[in-house]
Amino acid sequence: MERRFTAHAGARALIALVLVGGAASAAPSGPEAKSLFDRGLAAYSAGDYAAAEASLSKSLALESDVETLFALAQTERKLERCDKAIELYQRLLAMSLPDANKQAVDKLLGECKAILAAHPEPPPPASPVVATAPEQPAPEQPAPLEAQPAPPAPEGRSWYRDPVGDTLVGVGVVGLGVGTAMMLSARSADDAKKTAPTYQAYQHDLSTAHDRGEDGVIGLAAGGAFVITGVVWYVTHRAHPAVTAWLAPTGGGVAFGGGF
């Protein structure tokens, strides 16, 4: 009774051991080793050689048999690790195999050796030689620096670059613009009510004119107050704290932070 290797065509086909008869010792017999072996062959057939290598290595650690050795050698070759495949092929040749099987393994071994010879590993880089520099005399200590007078404090910013004054005036200008727009809109609504086609339209235009007129008065008053406050700030301040200002149709305000 003997087992022979049979080569199957195709780049992803595994060269397998074909049972011609008996010789149960050629394949793993334990349930765990056989399960790992079958799992490895399935992964190999699916092209997942990394998974095949992991399962077959575990199976071989449990049982060192001919089929697992051969399948693992073929898997290492697919992973382009001919150095490991060569070791497995040599272990197979040391076993009692039929002549046909030995010839097949010997051919695969020669192909792997040829691959390694055609792509030799580069030699490790040589360690750099570090030249020992001659001892140098200790550098002279520099003379202590003389104390330099502190630079003069910067002059205050120009009034037109004052952030607080700029904010106040800017908010005031916006308020004046909003107030003017509201007054113009109120006037337009007041004119529209004179030609309203219905009483409901008349009441709507009248209400709009009244509300926007009030908003316009508030905007103009608040905007003028902010502008005046900004001008006063320009005149009376040079160092400037933080400021927050707001403007709404129903009123406005400003908040200062920091020292005055």
C-alpha cells in the first residue's frame, strides 16, 4: 500500500497526497489535528494562505504526518517563504516515502532553491565605524553680559485703533442704519394704508407702520447713544478693557470688563 503525490493544474491548486491504499499514518488521525488539517486545506483552496498556514502549523504541532508536512510546505511556498518550505520538504525526504513521491518532493525542493538563488537576501548593513575625535580643550566661558536698560514702554494706540471705541461706534452706526431702515419701512406702510383695498389690509398696514416706527425710533436712539459713548471713550481713555455690546429692536446695552 502506498500514497503518491499528484500534481493538479492551476496556480491555486494544492499538490496533494492521493490515497492509493491503506497507510493511515500518512494523514492526521486525532480529531483535533484532523479538524485543523481540514480547515487548513479549505483555506488553501480559498486562496487564504495565511489562514491555511496557521491551521496547518497547529495540526503539525499535534501530529507530524506526511500529508500535513506536504500541505504546509506548499502553503509556505505560496506565501513566498521558500526558506521555510525547503525545511519542510527536507523533513519529508527524510521519511519513508514511495519513489514517485520522493521525486515530486525533490523537484519542488529544487524549484524553491532556485527561487532563493535568484533572489538572494541582501547582506545586513555594516555597522558604521565611529571615529574617535581628539579631545578638545574646554571652551572659555564668555564674559558676563552687562545689564541692559529695559526698552521703553510702547506708546498707547492711536484713538482710531481703540477696540472699545471702535466697537461702540460700530454698534452705533449699525443701530442708526437699522433705525433708518425701520423708519423708511414705517413710512412706506403708512403710505400703503391710504390705498388699501380692504379694511383688513388697511389695519395691517396701519399696525406695520406703527410697529416699525417704534423700532426705528429705538434704533436711532440706541445707535446715537452708542456713537456718542464711543466718541467719549476715544477722548477719555488710552488703555482699554474688553467690551461687549448688543442692539435689539426693544433696546440695547454695553458691558465692560477689566480695569479703567
